[in-house]
Amino acid sequence: MTPQITLHLYSLRDALKADFEGTLRKIAAIGFPCVEPAGFHDRKPADVAKLLAELQITAPSAHCDLPIGDAKNEIIETALQLGHRYLITGGPPGWQANFTTTDEVKAIAEQYCIAAENAAAHGLQVGYHNHDWDLAEFEGRLAYHTFLAHTPENVLWEADLFWVARAGIDPAGFLQEIGPRGKALHFKDGHIADRSITPPFLPAGAGDVDLLAAAKAASHAEYIAVELDEYAGDMLTAVEQSYKYLTENQIAKGNQS
């Protein structure tokens, strides 16, 4: 089954801050059936849920904090209100500073184990979204190997294919390695070989990442996200170009496929 296309809303954070409702309407008009929120820009979750329902857009995944500690209940309640299924972190708690040794990775993995148990009680799963620095080798072992070895398979890994390629790893092989953890993926593209180009991100299909090969390996994907951290041109245009590339090549399906 072809995965659904979604949009990581971080890509349009500036437009959403300026005109939240208008930007979501433009996203719906492009044909996105799903979005992946990354914050609500001072809107109440109930109001966002109402607007998404009006636009017939779902939000099966979101970038948020782990449902642990004092924030656990609020995070889970928000997820249920918005209809999320997969709660993905944009990076590890404490970010890169706490991800520099094998022991630190093991400690972080334990937090995801706790979060996974908390989420599972409500029919939710948690997951990890990578950059390139968290794919590095610590003490002779790849950090993500340590993370995978110390978390159950129901802890997802939202592979960001640009950063996978930037780390020198073949994206298709990476997707095969994470297997069923790869339910939600970021098919991000950009300049890999020439690191002098900034920002390096490009619309899907316009860069160096072999997204077609990766799509063949994404056998467990349910959602494939468009994402650009930054873009030298108009971001909404880049988002629409990405939508067309991914849907026309049958990598993902949308409402205008």
C-alpha cells in the first residue's frame, strides 16, 4: 500500500506564525491529507483540531516532547485531542549535549522505554527523529545501533533521509535496517556532496538524495513527510514542488495524486 503524504509543519513555521489558518488552508489546497505539527503557535489544541477537521486534514504524527515526568498527562491528552498516533521527538532530551557517549545514549534510550510504556496505555507510540550527529560512532559503535539495541521495536525511528545521507549512510539500506520502526519518514532532499552550499535543503527530487531507491526500501512506511529546514526560495513553492514529486512518482499518495 502506498504511504500517505504528510507535511512537517516546521517547514512553514514562519508562514504559520503570520497566518495560521490561511497557511493551513493553502496546505489543504495543495492536496495534503495529513500534517505533522511541531507546536501550535499559541493556539489551543482544541482550536487546531477543529480547523483540521474542517479542512479534512488529519495529524497522525507530531513532533513533541516525550510523555514522561510532569508533562506526561498534558502531552498524552493533547495527542488524543488531535488524533495523533505517533509522538516523535525532534531530537533526544537535552539535544546533542547529552548524546556524546555510549552510556549517554543508553540513558536516553531508557527514557524512550519509559515513554513508550506511558504512551502504549493510550494506544500511542513514541519515536525518534534523527539528524546527522546522532548517527555518529561513539567508542567504536554507531550511536543509533546502541539506541536500537536498548529500545523495543515499538519505539519508532522517523528516518530523515537527508541527514542519513549527510552522515555517509545509504538511505535505502538504513530503512531496511530500521524495518518496522519506520512507519513515519522524512523524505528530505538537498545538497549532500557540496557542503559549502547553505542552506543545503531543496524540494524533494531536486537534490542528491536518491528518494526513488529509498521509497523501494520503505516497506513499512505509512506516512512520508515533506520537510525542509530552510530554503533559499519561497518555502510554500518548495513544499508544493515536493508534493508533486512524491505523488507523481507514486512514493506517497495525496488528495491531488
